[in-house]
Amino acid sequence: MSEPSDRELREMSREQLVELGGELDDVAIASKTDNWPTRGTKPEKRAERAVAAWFVVSGLLALAFVLVYILWPDRYVVPGQDGYVRYSWYTPLLGFTFGFSVLALSIGVIAYQKNFYPDEVAVQQRHDGPASEVQRVTATARFAEAGEDTGLGRRKLLRRVLLGAGAIFGVTAGTLAIGPFVRDPWQGGDNAALWVTGWKSFNEETVYLRIDTGVLGEIVRVRPEDIVPGSMMTVYPFRESDRGDKELLLAAERASDSPVMLIRFRPGTAITHRPGQEDFHYGQYYAFSKICTHLGCPASLYDTQNNISICACHYSAFAMNEGARVVFGPASRPLPQLSITVNEEGYLIARRDFVEPVGPTFWEWRAG
């Protein structure tokens, strides 16, 4: 068919443009049924209120997420201390409010589509090449008609509720985006939670290396002869002031930055040290954080033949006899090394806390 002139296009109504667009695009409307041919019926209004309710629930949950993120206590509290129960609910509440906000919004959109979109079946022939001016104008008209078919223009309740829920949800997304920049994880300077681990000595108290026997309260400190050459064991920090306090002992075991791999290399193993950490070991005994520097999984699948430790999550591999250097995988920096020695009692102890952050590399980022 011949395309109309620009003047004829300007004089056409939207319905005529829609019809023309279908003809130009070889689109045939097989059927089109309005779910509510009679406007304003009670069933239609009930369906509208039901859909609006889902959008309201989504908006309220999104608002609750923002409030929890801003107002709920998020500072770490040791188990057993005042405030621990409230702190332990922080992450579950964030997950619940955000997850169900998305779910409610999705259900609302699906319910709206099923209740108020016309049931239309159309068949179109495919054409290659760029669109002409007539095709662009008619496509715009067809989009406008599709918008009218949604019914949002005449359903003020749904339009307002959807816009409100969308606005609140946008605030939620913004909170997720800028929240990490608003909260300074390094607040506290050298004593910030992400900088200090359970291996830090307070009041010059000795921090021992101990193993977890599976019996809470049982203390087994490690001596050099407890580990054979070419092997590895997981150790945790222990202070004599913690003895008998099951809550503190349990907290030391559960802390994400506490687990350390104690390795005793075989005699004759070629070992290289990272600059500034040449004296962090005791003879053939070396201690490295067990937490992978990629995303925080345990990197403790230790290959004694090749002195390689592997993270089972994403397969980062670390050459332990080369200062835990990354030799494979997504991790971008070595495992932090703990400085150890043996005291006068013959027990392995930590000389100081880690001198670099433990865990994923992104924890190192500082503002300004």
C-alpha cells in the first residue's frame, strides 16, 4: 500500500494511525478482548483494590527496609552481652523486608496484567531494514494505545499507589547504593572492627594458639611438637582471662576473622617471605588467615605435596611457602600472615594482630 503524506498523517486520528501502523507492519489482530467491557462494576473495583493492596504492602516493606537499615543497631555485639539479640536480627530483617517488598511488587504487577490488560492475540510478519517516518509515527500511536489499554489513565487509585510504591522502592535502591559510603566501616581508626581481630593483645595479655576440640570450654593450647612436618591445623585465639567463660570462647571460635591455618613445612622446603614479614614465622611454623581474600570463604584445602591452599568456593589458590601468594583464581591479594613465636612455657603464641585486613579485598577500601 502507498504511504500517506505528512499532511495526511497529521490529520489522522490515533485510531487511524494505529490501524495504518498495523497494515504497514503486517500486523494482524487475531482477537482482542477487554476484561471489563462494562466500566466501574463492583468486581472491577474489588480487583483494583486487591492489586493496590499489593503495591501498598510493597511500599510499606520498602520503607521498613530503609528504617531498619538506618535505625536498627548494626554494631557487632558479643554473644551473651546486652543488645546481642537485637543485633542478631539486623541482617534477617533487611533480607525479609527487601525480599518481600520485591515479591509484593512483582505479585502486584502480575495481578494487574492478568486483571486489566486486554487479552490480545496478534500476528506480525518480520521485515528487515530501518523504519520509515510513517512507521515511527504509527508506532508512537500504537504505544499510546497500549498505554491506554493498561487502564492506568482512568484508575487513579492504582496509579497513585503504584507511583508511591515505586518511589519508595527507588529510595530503597538508593539506600543500597549509597549506604556503604554513608557508613564508615573504619570508624574508630586503628581500633575499627574491620581492623582489629581476636588475635589483638589487650593490656599485654598473651594470646595463645588453641585448637577446637568440639567440647566447649575445653582448652588445648598448641605446642610446636603437636603438629607434624608437612601438615596443617586450624587454630583460634585464646587468653587466660577467657578461661571458664563459655560465651567468650564460643565468640572467639565463631568470629569470622579468627580462624588461622598453622602450617609446619617439611625440612628443606624452599620458602620466600613477603617484604617486612621476614620474622613472622617460628622456624618451620607459619600461620595464615584461613579466610579467602576474594569473598571470605575458607581457603583451607591444603595440598601438602605442593604447599598450595585452595578456596573451595571459587578455587583461588595460594602458594603458602611463598607468603600465601595468589597463583590461581579470582583472589587479588595473599592471605594475611599472623606473626607467631613460642613463649617460655613452650606454647605457640601470637606476637601481634594481623598487620593487614582479614577477608575480602573490598574491606580494605577507605574513604578519602
